[in-house]
Amino acid sequence: MAAAPRHILSAELSTLRQRQGDLSLDKAGNAGVWARYTNDTSRLSDNKNVGFKNTLNGLEIGGDKQIDLNQGKLLVGVFTSYSNSDVKFNDGGNGEIRSYGGGAYLTYLDTSGFYIDSVLKGNHLSNETRTQMSSGNTGTGSYSQNAITASLESGFSIPVYQDYALEPYAKVQYSKIGSADYTLSNGMKTHIDNSDSVQGELGTLFSTKFSSGEMVLKPYAKLAIAREFIKSNKVDINDIGFNNDFSGNVGKYGLGLDAAITNYASVYAEVDYQNGNKVETPVRVDAGFRIRF
């Protein structure tokens, strides 16, 4: 269970495009609301001590105010989130993590196609675990953790031919997850140290755009590579120390669609496959809508 929160925080935040769609399609209104649903099923293993499957379903709701500038616009917003993760360990145990979050973001969109997005988010993680012992007995327990995450993302659009464009981006994300102590019903004691996560991501979208009446459609393909840099997250079980190392690279491949239905309403969706030496996500889905007024 100690390794799951890092993945959950990363899955919840994701990129600006996954969170709010293509904001360049917004043509009217100076304020807005949005909502996004996320489903992420991933298999993770540090190839040594820990292996598990994490199935996350989450909802995020936010709103922002637009400030017009000479060469672009600034969005100042807040959001809240909830996700539920079903965790199944390779050794037969299982658990559940309920994540409650909220935060704020500041996004600058330049008329040239350049953007920069910053997010600060806090989470409360409520954990329940059921551990299968080698003797066949089951130990149950619960505990909670608090976490804070900050991310910074930037990108721009490069016209290629007519309505085709490349949209490279870079993102860095840092998470700090609090410590926890708990004792299972069978007497097994666990101490989870404070843990950190530092992730970097480089990627690009290849997009096109076409109109159908009042509607504007923008399909795209995504190719990216991400890396977790932190190699040490310590856990003590009955005073025996373990280190969960989930550092390494992950390739990300996706297809998405942004659709401006009117000048005031948009919908968006993205489907991804992710694969690395310690994590595989066969299917990840993000879908949402934005309304401007």
C-alpha cells in the first residue's frame, strides 16, 4: 500500500490537456467551469519487494476566472477532486484508497500558441488494507496520509502544414507524502516514512483541426516519455526495513479529441497506453467538458 499513493497523485493530476482539454478553442466568456472523469488501471512492480494492480476511478471539478492581457490571457482557478482506488497485491492481499483533494491553478495562454500551467494541490488519503500472510491468516488495518503536489508545465504550437501542427510540451511534478504508522489486526506493525516523488515528462502532440458547421473538431495523437527520479521510499514492517524503488522511464502513447460544440461549450477525451520497466497502464481514459460564460 505504501507505494500506491505516488501513482495515485500522478494519475490524478496528469497534463493540462487531459485535465481541461484544449483551452485555445475557447472563444467566448470570461469565466468557466469544467469537470473531468478519469479511469486508470495500472500494474506496478519494483521488481524486488512490491507488486500490485491499481484501478482508479476519479472525478475532478473546477472553475476559473479569465484575465485578458495584451498578448494572451491568464486563467486563475480552483478545483476539487475525489478518486477511489482498488489495490490488489501480487501476493494475494488487497486494499482501498480514497483520495480527497483540492487545489488552485494559474494558466497563461499566449496568442502565439505558447502556454505555461502551474498547479498546487493538497490530498488526504484514507487507506484500508487486508494482508494475506504466509500462514494463510489475514490481517486488516486502516490509516491515513496527507500529501501536497506542485507541477509546472509549458508548451507551444508549431504549424506544420495548413491545419496540422506539432505541440511539444514539458512538465515537472513534485509530491510530498506524509508518514504513517499502523498495526494490523494480527499484530503486524508498519511504519511508512515520509516519501517524495519527482517526475519529469517530455512529449508532443500531432494535431489537426477542422470545422463542421459551428463545431470545431481537433483530433490528435500523443507521444511522450516520463521519468520518476526518486529511488528511495522506505517502509518498516515489524522493524524490518524495505525500500520501494519505482524510479525509471515510462513511454506514453495516446489518442485524443477536443470538440468545441459552440463558442461557450466544449467536450474532450483522451485514451492512453503507458509502459515502462516498472509500470504498465493498458488503458487510461480521461473525458470531460468545459462551459464558458
